[in-house]
Amino acid sequence: MTFTELLKNVGLFGAAVMCCLAALSIFSVAVMVDKFRRFRANARETQAFKPLLSKFAHGGEVQELLDAIRQHEKSHVAQVVSAGILEYEGVREAGGDPSGSLELVTSALRDSMSETLVQLKQGLGLLATIGSTAPFVGLFGTVAGIINAFRNIAATGSGGMSVVSGGIAEALVTTALGIFVAIPAVAGFNYFTGRIENFHIEMNRASTQLVNRLFKAPQIDRVAKMSVDTEENTYAAR
């Protein structure tokens, strides 16, 4: 039997299972296309933002970094850095000591990173569910098709392709369609999960750069200045 003949012999129950699998396939493709577009835009924004963050880490101005964050709002790195720098600037504008706000800035960075990861993972649960359940939906149609084939044999009292063709069609087509739906969903889930792990590493690295620039670099500068002043005083005393 050709594939077209198999489809013609699919019963009502098999058609319902196939429609369910087709709907799952449409959902999974829609999620993958949406995530791919979002991740691509995110990666582009991040690649453009990284040099600006590196410039700030090597002594750039805070205002330049804030301007860069506004220009690259879709970047996951910019979102995390924005939370930390705004917390730091908020303490300074409130009249507090920015150098003592390390815990507040670290907490803001951690919370922003968690929120960003949640946003990045939206939709992946659906892909995982489709990838794991689609073969079982197809298997459900397979079992129903086999039952239908045996029912036809019992009704006619004889076998033959004309008797069992409908049940075989349901069994084969639904199984194949279930596997066909599951494979892209699983592949997409694994791909996007790997991308999110890379994004997580980038956010951690950016957070470290920001904390080093805001808190450790000024301390190093003060120590170096104190060392120079001490040497100058010693030389003047001599």
C-alpha cells in the first residue's frame, strides 16, 4: 500500500490522533521560530554591547554605560548590568556611600539574572512536553489501529489486506507522525537550552566585570595613590 492509500484507510479515531499531532507540531514550530528570532536579536544586541561594557570596565564613565544600556535593551547582558548599575547609582544619589553597597548591587545582579533566565526559558517547557509526549500519542493511535484491525477480522471471520488495511493504516501513520513531531521538538529544546547556558555564562562574566569595576578597581586606585603619596613624603623627608 502507498502512503496515500494508507491515509485513505485511516479511521475516524486515527484521524483525530493525527489532528492532535498536527496541532502539537504547529505549536512546536511556532515556539522554535519565535525563540530563534528572539535569541538572534538578543545575541546581536549583546555582541554590540560587550565592547561598551569592556570600555567601562577599563575606566569608562557610568553615563556612557547607561546610554549603551538604553541602546541595547534587548541584550540579556545589558539587562543584568542595568540592574546593578542602577542600584549603585541609586545609593549614590540617595547620599549613601556607593562603596558600601556591594551586597545590594550583587543582590540586584543575581535577581536580574534569575528574571532574565526565566524570560529566556519561556516556551521551552512546551517543547520538552511535546518532544516527550508526541511518540506516546502516536503509540495510542497505534494501539487503537491494531484493535480496529482485530475487530474487523472478528467481524468478517477472515484476514486479508482489505480487512485489516484500516487498522494497519492507523497503526503505521500515527506512529510515524508521532516520531516526526517529537524529533524537531527535542532537537529544538536541546539547541535552545545550550544557547541559554551560553547566555548564563555571559551574564555571570558581565556581573563580575561590573562588580570589579565599581568596587575593586577604586580600592586598587586608592591603594596605589596612598603608596605614591607615602613615597613622595619619604623622599621629601630625606
